[in-house]
Amino acid sequence: MDLRRANIKTVPFPEYITVLPDLADSSEFDIVVVGERSEEAYCFSLFHKIYTIEFSEIDPFFRYQCNLHKDAVSWLTCLKQLIKENLELFDTKLLVQRKFMFTSQINLRRELFQTKKEDLPKQKKTRKKLNAYDDEQVFCFDTDQAHIDTLETVTEKILYLTGRIKDYSLFTPEYENTQIKKFDVQCKVLIEHLLNEDKLLQQIEAQKQTNPGQTVRNPVNADLKTICYAFVQLRQTKGKDGKPYLDWTIKQTADYICNTLCEPDGTSFNLATVKTYLSPTNLYGRPKKGDEIDLDGLNI
């Protein structure tokens, strides 16, 4: 099968250790990625290695890669999941044999690593600790926490965490780390922290509104969607010189709205909500028909 035309299903790995092509000191067992490093590029290159490596080199390949990774067990588990997600690509007798040899190596090495860890009186701490895993899923709170740090709003973070809690509740682990709190307990603690932090930030913002010397926001007697849609039109409608009336980015527009305008009762607008409503592709952020501000009727 030509892998270049295959639709390889990707799997999230805790870390991607790759090299550039034609690197002088690289090994034949390195994972080579051309161009930008990404989850898709890593999985494609790794799968290509499974397809092409000589049978005699499979064992050295695993020794080399396991020595590279700080958490070899996690890497092995993810590799096994990658193979499972793409079973249909092992469509010949020779490829089935490759799949069997790789899977056997993964099972053997995971068992060896676990035995070594149990024999050691003290385990060396790793940067990321797996909570639990089986042949198909891996639960690592450290990895999920790093992911939610990339999410913008508290709502998005809590939605992601509740989804992971649901997945974990339906999960029967092959291995579970008893040295750390259970995965769902850690998620629930983080959700409570996020809610408390958001509440405190809102209180701080409200106090700033009442303190003298702070920025004065002017109340607007209109729905937030109506306000934002007016700014969307001003950013899209072009003036005499061919440029929009407001040649601003979404961030600049959102900052202006939140720093100068507020609800009729003085409540500040939520910055994340304003950014969402300002998105030209977000139909949910549009006001109801009849609530729009008709800019065509204004002499701008």
C-alpha cells in the first residue's frame, strides 16, 4: 500500500522526538519529519517506519526509541494505539506479520518496564505521570492540564474536563497508578479551582468599576449581540478609500467594547463572549431579526 495516499488516523503522543532529514548525527532509528512538526506528521513518519524497517532491526529500533523517551511506557502505549487505529492498513500477510511483531515487542517491553519499576525502592520522578491506561486509552492528568492551558475560556476548559471525566467513568484500566490521586479526582479539583478563580476575577473587575480613577465605561441600552454585530458591520463595510470604517482586529475591537462600554446596570461585558460574537463566521453571535442596528440608515 502507498502510505502517501492512505488516511492514517493519528494518536496523541505525550512528546514527539523527531529529527530533520539529512542530519549528520542522526540514527536510522530516528523518526524523520520534513517541515513543521505536528501530531499528524509524527504519526505518518512513525507508521512509515513500521511499514519499512527490516525485521532484524525491530528490536534495536525499540531499544533506541525507549532510551530516547522519558516515559517509555507511555510512548509504547500510544504506539500500540496507533497500530490499533489503523488495522485496516495491514492488508497483506507480510504486513500482518509486521503488526504482530511490533505488538509483541510493545507488550514485552511494557511488562519489562513495569517489572523494573516495581523492583526499584524509589522511582525516579518523571515530568508527566500516567494515571491509568489499557490497550486503547491513556489517561494522564498532566497532559490534559497542559492541553486546557491552551483553551481560552473557563467554559471551554470545564467542558473539556467534564468530557474526560465521563470517558474515565466508562474506562476499565489495565494499569492504574496508585501513587497519585485518581484521574477523575484531579479533574474535579481543577474544575472547582477554575470556578473559584473565575468568580474572584469577576469580583475584582466589579470592584474596579466602583473605585475612583478607574476607566469609566458607558452603559449601552442594547443587547450585547446587537452591539457586537454593529462593530462587525463597521469592520466589514468599506469607506471611500477602500478600507473598512474600523480597520481593527477582533482583539482590538473586543478590547475597545469591554473597556468603554457596559451593561445598563454597569456590569462589564465578558471579553471571551465579545470575541465570540465578533467572529464573522459565528452565526450564533448574530442578533435576532429586527434587533440589528441599521448602519445603512446612518450617515457615516
